[in-house]
Amino acid sequence: MSAMKRREAITAYLFLSPALLLFVVFIAGPLIGAIVLSLFQWDLLTPARFSGLGNYVKLLSDPVVLKAIWNTFVFTFWSLILHIGLGLLLALAVNRAMPAPLKYFLRTAYFFPLLMSWASVALLWKFALDPSFGFVNYYLGLLHIKAPDWFISPQWAMPSLIFVDLWRTLGFTFIIMLAGLQGVPVYLHEAARIDGAGAFQRFRHITIPIMSPTIFFASVMTFIGAFQIFEPMFIMTQGGPGDSTRSIVLHIYETGFRSFQMGYASTISLVVFLVVMVVTLLQMRLSRYWVNYD
């Protein structure tokens, strides 16, 4: 290797070193640590004991873990459907011709809840939906509508959490969709309109194909975020009633920091990592059949 190429290589590694250091410290290091810790039983107070694949065998027959994984998939499925659908509808509404001040106001209004912390949002809606003194039940009562026990009923607890999550995070999907819509060439719609294409036909054959990379990105980000949901379950329901709202990340927290089963918690966390990785890779694989980059 010549001296010039050596200097170029050293310079390249120097520029890459901050990113590589962050990757090793915050991603690769913890991942390797979790893999090693999953082979042990450790309660933070006594020395760790090697258990081999014992934690993995336990996981396969743990009904609480299976229930938590099912709850998380249900939450993620509805979160994905509602975020993509409503986010696209809101973006279509705001992208229409309207006064600029109104458009800026709507953008801010839809995005503002995302700026609030999860703790404040969870407490806000926990009080708003309280069956005893919450204003939602109060106004429903004025309309002679019997309101359910939102976070107490096993049938309504999960839908209530899905709604609260949608209220807080829909603005992110909305902004992504709006940016994608603004990249759709106007002349294509004008040409299609001249050829006699209706609004639905233009939406189906022009807007959706051009926006497919944006929709794909939003769906991947929504899935990753929803599958790792923790704060609303932790603050609003603590996984109850029963285990009807227990998410897998909440179960990892309780297993590791309440039951002090750090090895078993690491095993469950690796399952979450594998699920997110496999589903994301599957989404990327399937994207070649419907995402248009031309």
C-alpha cells in the first residue's frame, strides 16, 4: 500500500471512529452482554450461575411471556393500521388548497402531542378517562351514553391504550406522509385529469405508487416503535387488568428490575430483538413487490 493510500485509509477511519465507538458502546456491546447474560441466572445480589439454555427452555413454556407477546402484536397491528391510514388521510386533507396560516396551524396542532413526554400524556388521559371523575365519561353521561370502565375493563383497556398512543404519535406519521405528498408531481395529476381520470383513480395510480417509499418507511418506523411500547402500559395500567395490556417490554422491565431475574430478562429481550429484526427484514423483502423507487 502506498503512503497516500495509507493516509487516506487512516483519515477515513478517523472520520468513522466516532460512529464506530458509539456503535460498539451502545449497540454491539450491550447486545453481546445480553447474549452472555441470557446463559446465566443472576439476581444482582449473588454471583451469577451458569444455566446454559435453561432460560430459553423456560421462555418456551412461560404463559405470561406468550401473553405479553400476543398483546404486543395486537397493539402493533392496530397501531400500524391506524397510523398509516389516518396519517395519510390527514396529510391528504392538509395538502389541499387552503390558506397558508390555516395549513401551518393544522400542522402544528397534529404534531404538538408528539412534543409532550409520555409521562404527561399518560397521566393526562388516565385522569380524562377515569370512570369516577374523568371529563370524557361526564360528557358521555350528559348524552345518556353509558361509558365503559376504560382502563378497568379487560375488553376496553387495550383499545384505550391504542387510542392514547395514536393521539400522541400520529403527528409523526402525518408529517412523513405530508412530506411524501408534497413530492408528488402536480403535472401528473393534471395530465390524468385531462385524460378523464377521477380523484380515486388518480389517488390509486399516481399518488400511492409515488408515495410507496414514504409509506414503506412510515410502516417500518411505526412497527419498530409500537413493538417496543412501554410507557403507557407502565403508567396507566401496569399491565392489567389481569395481563390484558402487558406488553413484552413491560414484562422485561418487571422480570429484570422487580423480580431481579436479569438472565431471564436478557433472554426475553433477545426475543424482542429477533422479532423486530425478522419482521423488518420481511418488510424490506416484501417491499420489492409494491414499493416503487422510479
